[in-house]
Amino acid sequence: MQQISLFPSGSLKATPLCEPELLRRHLLQFSDFGTATVASNTRVAAGSCAALDVPTYINEFWTSKQRAASSLHELSYRACFKPQLPGFFIERLTEKGQTVYDPFMGRGTTVIQASLMGRRPFGCDINPLSNVFVKPRLSPPTPHQVTERLSGIDLRDCDDMPEELLVFYHPDTLRGICALKKYFLARQQAGYFDDIDAWIQMVALNRLTGHSPGFFSVYTMPPNQAVSVESQRKINRDRRQSPPERDIAQIILRKTKSLLSKCDLQAREALRAACSSSLLLTADSESTPEIESRSVHLAVTSPPFLDVVDYGSDNWLRCWFIGIDSREVPITIIKKLEDWCEKMERVFRELERVLVPGGYVAFEVGEVRGGRVLLEETVIRAAWAAGLEPVLVLINSQKFTKTANCWGVDNNSKGTNTNRIVLLRSAQG
């Protein structure tokens, strides 16, 4: 089966659009989905400069109408973007074999998409869960291998069953989850933990809680977050529900087959090549000495948004499952804009160090606090202070109406409404 393309035929140039003016012209002429690009300027006061005028382009640059991306992306995670976003920039700004980096890796959308497109993937995230979600998909097993491994795991062999988790799980289901946890930790300690174990752990982690029979739990919040025990008690009371018994092995196998449904031989070969040259870090993205200076051609990322997502609270149950205390993971929620700006400036300084001369950063942000804060303006100031040149602002609006609706949020009071990307470039050297 041929790898499914993310992009319509004829929409891409034969060579990357690396020169800013060539890229701007391409965006201005873009009409692949039936709408014309609206061009304007974003004016931002930056440092000693009176103002920076940054060209801004608004259109439907990628869309849900496009063909589906690889099934490997179908893992739930809070505040993640669609693979079409990194794919758009990877295709236009890099060549095969070049390095693509995500300093806020999350579920690994950029890393996986870069790998499938023949690029060298780098990723970093301070949350250790990120690596657990990303690394197994660079070396995916076959469904047969997963079936065989599951058949050899005794899902009744557990030493500890936290009673409070019975608000989520049937006792027999919880016993199986605890047995899996024990199995993984024992394999890791003995040095036997392999790619098949890592895959099963990743899938189980993604199936811990959710709102359908495809998850281990009773009905709860969407699978990208875990409510507290007390909140789940309330959900159970309100819905008059109790946790049903689930077949853990069958759920893991079904999700495995779904994730691998479009992972053909071509994709596996691309992943195998990417895995051998990949670099995945669990670290603060403002300090990554493991990444050589002038080694990254493109960074595509979405940072922790200002005062929006509580990653620690969302992931407490996932951390428990892999043997980590979520309270010890140094994730912070930044509530003040000036503090967020200072943090991003430090990240940009590190990005400026690792980028090749003329390398790019596609930095996706959202509007927060009911649209009163447009983070792209803050990003431009912070990037300029760190030595990166603002090239343009790209706003992808899938419900394209008019410029005012793109800039002023009128239907979403918190988080992102459209994809808003600030494209930055390092000095030519």
C-alpha cells in the first residue's frame, strides 16, 4: 500500500521554499482549498526598534478535508496539533535527511511526521511521559508480535491494587492494569524491556481512561486527561454508573491494529531509518547541550500555552502507571505574560544556538483569555530579543470568513481557535 500523502497533488514545489521572499510569494498565491489568501501586517514593538512589521497570511493552508495522516498519529494528548501542520513546513522548508526538531515534543506529532517524511527527528520534553509516547512509534512491532507478547503476560499477577482507583476500574480490570505495571517495571529493572514491551506500555497508557468501551475505565473525561478520584466519584453518581469489566489484552490489540492500519512497508522503512538517527530528550528545552550547535534545519513546535493547560493534573494516572510521581515532574503553569515571555526568550536563545544558518522555527501559539492576548506578538518580541528574525505570521483558519474573525476570537473563550504560527529564521551566518 502506498503511503498516503498529506498534500494535494500540484501544491508543492520541487525544491524547498527556503528563501523568505519565495515562501511569502507561495503563501500569497496559495489557493489549494478554494479560498484566497488574505495578507496584512502584524506590527509589534520590539526592543529598541520603533516597531516590526511582520507579513501576515490568513487562509486555509491545511484542512480536515485533506486525506488522513498516518494512523500512527492517533494517540490522544492535550493541546496537540494535527500532523498536517508540521507536514506543511517540513515539506516546504527542508529536504530529506535534514534535521527537524520539536523542543516541546508532547505526543510527538512533529517527530513522527518528520520521520515518515524522511527527515532526522529530534525531540525534547520535560515530561517523561512524552518519550514513552514517542519512542515506541519509531520502532513499531507487528500485531502478531503484540499478540504473542500479551499471551505471555499473567494479568492476574499483581502485588498492589490501589483501592481508590476502583472508581475508574472493575476490580478484575484494575488487577490486570496493576499486573501490567508490575511486568513493565520488572522488565525494565532486569534489562529485558524491549520495543514490543514499550509499544504495549504506550498503548495501555493511552487506554487507561476514556469515554467509550475502547478504554479500560468506566465512562470518564476524554482520554487526553484524567480527572481526580473525587471528580470521578461525582461522574459515577451523576451517571449512575459503575465500572464494567474490560478485556485489557483485546483492547490493547484493537488499538494496536488501529495505530498500525496505515503503517505499510514504506512507512516502516522510513521509521527504521529515522529511529537510528533520532535524538529524544527528557529535559528543559532551554538547555539542551546534547544537541550540537548548528545542527537543526527546522524546528516545529507548540509551547505550553499561557495559563490554559494543567499537564500535571491531566497526567497523574499515567505517571502512576509508569512508576513516576507526577508531583516530581517539574512542569509549571505560567500565569503571567511577562514570565511566559522570559521563558520563551530563553528557549529561543537555545534554538538560535542549535539552528543551522538560515534555519527556521515554526512556532504555533494560540489566543488566550478570551482572545485578549495574542501570543504571536509576545513571541515576535521574545524571538527578536534572542536573535531570531521574524519572517511571517501564518494563520490557518478552517472556517475562513474574514480577517476580523481570524484575529478576534468570537466563538471560543479559552485556548486556541485557529492555528497561529510565527515563522522565525536564524541569521545566515
